[in-house]
Amino acid sequence: MKAYLLQTLKEIALLGGIKNKVELSSHELGKQLNTSQQTASRYLLELDKKKLISREHGIKKQLILITKEGKNLLQSEYTDFQRIFDLSDKIFFKGKVTSGLGEGRYYTEQKGYTKQFQEKLGFKPYPGTLNAEIEYVEKNKLRLLNDHRAIVIDGFKTKNRSFGNVRCFKAEINKKKGAIVLPMRSHYSHILEFIAPIYLRGKLNLKDGDNVNIIINFKE
């Protein structure tokens, strides 16, 4: 959405155009937007063509109402700003479900880990991890984790091998609670591994390629 059209939509909304028809001339709108009448008229025409507003002629001015599509666009913009100002407490990720190599099940079944998961996270994870591939640009958000204290799952040794420390952050995936697990020695990846007390693929009816929303909440 072009910035000037979004701004025009906001101005109409601020005048009450979400719930009621607003009586407005292009001259008045131009003043609100600090632009000419002709430009404001063009903006209204573009919004109308995109079906973001509906217009009808009044006695002297237009009657303008923001459509359902226009409301959804503003709601999306509002949600984005909420996320910006919530970054101190939460981090939001959008990802796609992807299959791993099966290593998650092996690690989550190790008693040295499962006991600590139960004690420190409050649940015993269902064997395996749900992997979500995030956009490369979203990987930048992972650096914000350095500003917050992780729940550390200590490494341990068995007769055959040693297991390293794991950092965890309580999180939600499509509103189901669990945790993100990050091996201490690994670099940040574009794959997020999620553990939960339930079988997430089955509970959420997920398959590879499905979109998921992940929220890391530092207040919990």
C-alpha cells in the first residue's frame, strides 16, 4: 500500500469514517493532508478503485465510508505498531512448517534434558520438535534475545557422549504454549525449533509449508 493512500485512509478514519459516513469535500481533505484539492481528489479516486472506501454524493459534499477491506488494512497497520512497541516484552515471528532431520526427537527423549525441561519449563515435551523456517530478514530479531535472560538447560554426559547446554525461551506457536530451544554453541539459524507438551502437528493440523505465528514472551 502506497504511503499517501494509507495516510489518507487514516485521516478519514480519524474523522469517524470507520463507523459512520463522513461528509467531506476534497478541498477539506486536501487541507488535512497538506496537499491540493486536485491531489486529494485523486487519492480518493484511488482508494475507491481499490475498494477501501465507498463514496456517494451528498447535498454539497461526498459521503465517505471506509469499507471492510479498508478496516482490515488499518487493523493490520495498528497490529504492526503494537508489535513494534511490544518488542521489549515480546518478539513475533512468522514462519513456515518444515521437516527436520529427526534429531529433535533424539534430544528431547534424553533423560538429562527431559528432567530439566519439566523442572524449569513446567512440562515434559512431546518427543521431537516442530521446526519453523523464518524469513531471512526475520532472523535479525533473534539478536534481541541477547538482551534477555534465557532459561538454561545444563549439559550432561552419558557413557557414550556428552550433551551441550541449551537455551530456552517460553513461547507460543499459533496460541499453543511451549518453548523455543537454542543449542548454546550454535549460531542463530533461520530454523526455529519449538517444543511443547503436546503433538503440535496433530493438534494444530499442520503440514510442511503451513504458515505459523510464533511469539516469544519474556514476561512469562
